[in-house]
Amino acid sequence: MNLFRNLVLFLLFPFHGLAAQPGDAIDWKYEIDLLASELAERHPDLFFRTDSAWFYNEMREVAGETAGKSRFQVAVRLQQVVTAMGDAQTQINYHYLVYKSLILPIECYWFEDGIYLMETDREYKGLLGKKLIAVQDVPIQVVIDSLSTLLVRDNDSVLKYNIPRMLPWYQLLEYFGFAGDNQVSLTVENRNGEEERYGIEMPVELGERLRVTPETLPMGWQDQNTYFRDHYFKDEKLYYIQYNRCWSREVEEDFGSGASALFMPSFKEFEKGVISVLKRKAIDKLVFDLRFNRGGNAAQGTEFITRICKLLPKKNTEVFVLIGRTTFSSAIINTVDLMECGKVVLVGEETSGRPNHFGEVQRFVLPESKLIVNYSTTYFSLLEGDPPSIEPDLPAPIDYDQYINGIDPAIEAVHLHNLP
């Protein structure tokens, strides 16, 4: 069995180490000089936080350290430099170099009380529902600190959203020294506070996936993949609108390729239904949920919110805007649109996106390495004082036990809130 496994490893990864990718033929000095000059020219204000001398010096240092490095390793190092410039939307897309077979079969979520294992293969089912406390015997906080060098850390929500997505990437763990020889060990804490250790061998052989599944999911978690949805709760006179994507059939036709438009929901039809409910139903509380919206096209939401705001003065309605770690980019703009609508109550967690931010992302591709580089083209100034996030008036983070018991703290906070 071991002989067969070693043969598979050799055939799949003939380079030195599982995460290696060929990069010897690339003229990295030329590529990195080009990257630096193109970013400086194309970005509206690349040096708004870090001076140009530091940037160019770091780029030269990276170019001088590429010998024997894989394309992935160079890309990650470049991302660390770009991250230090302070624009979360300007990035080196190193994640396109991640081998699918080198992604640990786990899915994590960072609850208020820690990072928990929410999904895995049946082979590792003992991990489910347990708190991650170490990787390769390195305390989880040390791992977080290293991975965070690839993120523009404007606030804690940036880490809570991104770190769980990065933890399964073996190549990243190997880059920072948190992986063994073709394996990773995870130390978890069970419900009794006891430590357990599990080893995961690379490459991964996909099997049956198991997931932590509460009998009832918290309200906001019930349909995250839907672009937008609404529900009227007659007894509470509460109208819930969940806006998960700043995209739709109409936006795809106007700004996308158009090829997928027929498979997307119509926002015009959705908007028509919402306006009808607002006009016909008695509504004491209106909830606009943006917690799982990563952005898209802000104009769609802005126009929608403008229509809603014109109707609200005619009704004695409390307005609640739910925000969180996933609220980002265009969803931040729509949050501000709602804040300008009148007196609203923000509920949930702080946004990962900075209100005043660079955006309108474009990209270019480096000629030899084929690395994809995202860069911002516009700066959005939405709030005075340049706060690092939009913070809730009513903090409502969720812990693991609340999730398991189907409790949505943000919705609970809305129910309990009364006008002064």
C-alpha cells in the first residue's frame, strides 16, 4: 500500500515536495519589475499607506530570492508585499495555483468562541463539531498570525472571514512551516475540554462528506446561496429581506458575459414583489440582511434602497440592517445607502470591508508566470473619518452552541429591540 501511494505521489508531484510547481524557466526579475511598474501606473494611489521606496526595495528582494522557489511560493511572497500596501482589493491571485488534491478535506467556521470543524470526509468524522486549537502542534493563534500576513487586516472580521478559508490549503501551511512530510496534524478540543489529535495524509482522496447539521439552521444561514429572498412574518409584523449578492439576471446582461443570465433570478421581479409587500402589509420591523453579501454591482441595490426609503416615512417602521464579516465591497456601499435612509439600527458583527475603500477591480496577467494580478481603479469615500469598518449598534456575534440550536442572535436582537 505504501509503495503504491509513493508511486502515486511521484507521478502526481515529480518535483521536490508536494506543493512544488515549476518556475525555473521564468525570468522572475523581469516579471517582478513589470509587476511593480504596472501596479504603480495602473493603481489610482498605490502608495497611500506605504512609501514607494519600501515597495520597490521589497520587490527587488523578492526577485533576488526566487532561485529554487515554485511559482506558488513566489506568488505568496509577492502577495505579502502587495498586502502591505493596504488595498484589500489589489492582490496576487496565488490561490489559482492551489492543487485541489492538496486541500485538506475540512471546512471551518470561526464562531465567537473559536474555530470549529464543520465539514470533513467520513474518514475524519471525529473532527466534526470540535474546536481547532493547533496545526502540526503549533498553537492556532500562531498559525492565524502567519496567514494574516496575506490579508489587509483592517479589522478582526477580515480574519474571521478569510482564515477559515485558508486553513485547508496544504501549500500555505507548508509555506509557513505548519505541515509535515506529506501530512498535516490537527489538534482539536472536544466538548469535554479534552484534546484529540488527527493526522491527514496528502494528497487527499475524496470520500463521502459529512457536515455538522443542526435540526434547524439559524435564520440567516438557511439559504445563503440564494441571490435574494424575502419573508413576511405575520404574527410579528416583521418583514425580512435577505440580499446575498449584488448581482442578478439584469446585471449579468448589462455588465457580465450574459451567457448565464437565463439561469439567474430577475431582480426586477423580486423588487416588484418587495414593493408590493411594503405597500400592502402592516410592518412594524423591516430587516435588511447583508451579512453574507460579498458585493458585485452596487447600483442595483442603491436604486432598490432608494425606492424602499421613499415608502418608509409613510409607515411607523423600525429598520434594522444586519451586517457581518462577509459584508464587503458593494455590500458596504449598500449598507451606507441604508444608513442614509433615516434612523436605522445596525445589528450583527463589524464588516470586513472598510467603508472608504478602493474598488472597481480590473486585472492583468504577467506574461511568463501567467500570474493574475487584481488592482483597484477607483476610490470610494463613503464615511467621514475613515473608520476601519462599519460597526453594529447592537453587537450580535454567534457562538457554536447557538448555531447548533438554530439560534440567530441578530434576529433575536431585532425581536428584543423596541423604539425608545
